Amino acid sequence: TIESNAVLKLTSATISDCSSTLNKQEILSVFNDPADVFAGEDVSICADSVKLRAISALGLWSGQWSIASGGDNVAISDVTSPTSRIDYSGSAFPHTVSCVWTLTNSNCGNTAKDTVDITFNGPLTVEVTSNATNNKIMQGDTATLTATPNRTEHIKYMWDIPGSTSVGSVKVAPTINTTYNVVVNDTILGCT
């Protein structure tokens, strides 16, 4: 069993016809497949760009990225870098791209592949509206503020209003001109 790349010399039997002797050598090169081809973990992100995280090619192996599916509006900045950036310039979210990291042996042409899926969810945005006309109320009246994010699953709302809970709408009764803020967080993807 050969554990790593090796060059073997094979010598044939000696042939003698009493006047001369002939020795013949053959050289056989053996190259193992890379045991650690890895394109990285599948990811789902709140952005339109991410760094790929494949394992680097070693020795006689070279790596190259290609796109298996979801390649519309997608660009890989350097297809030979295991940690290249991949950018999505489309506007349809979520958008999943399957990227293939292929290692090729420069001596024998053998290849090894692994695939990683990148899901672009786009940036998380929020719009805040009020039921008050022109955002004005009379002293002693209440207004309802509503935060509407561009997606609704796994969302946590954090208003800067004492006693408010993690809900999309809150009632306020300010006594002076007041600015209210809300932070919206995707609890699965981690974006804010």
C-alpha cells in the first residue's frame, strides 16, 4: 500500500546470452487522490457577498471553482482561490447557488470534487410607519407604530420603549416630540 505520492523503479530480470547482459528499468509514478477535498459548509447569509471556504489544494493538485446551479447574477472573484469571494447581484431573494470545488492532479489528470450551497437572503431591512396623520398626535392621544421588515420568519423586534415586548406594533403616548427606534433581528441568520 502506498500512503503518499511516490516514484517506483521496477527492474526486470537479467537476460544473458553469454556475451552480454541486459538490465531493463521501468519508472512508475503513483499519485494518490486527495483525501481532504472539501468545499466548505453550506451557509445561509443576510448579504449579497460571502467568502468561500474550501480546503486548499496541496502538492500536484490545483483547485478551481465552478457553479453547478443558481449561477444567474453570480460572480466568483478568483476561481482558483479556495477562499475567493462570491457575489450575487440579483434582486430575487432567497437565492441559492451550488458551487463546486474541483481538485485536479497536474500529472495524471485525476479529479476530486465537493459541492457547497450558498443561500443569499439579502440584507434585512425594516420600514416603520405610524397611524398618526403626518406622524403628529395631540397630547394625551396614542399612536400605533408598526415595524415591517422585508421578511417575517424568525424575526425579533427590539423597541427603545420601556416595557415594550418583541412585537411588530407598539402603542405610544408621548408628551413631547419623541423619536422612537426599533432594531429588527433575524434570530436564525443572525442579521440585524
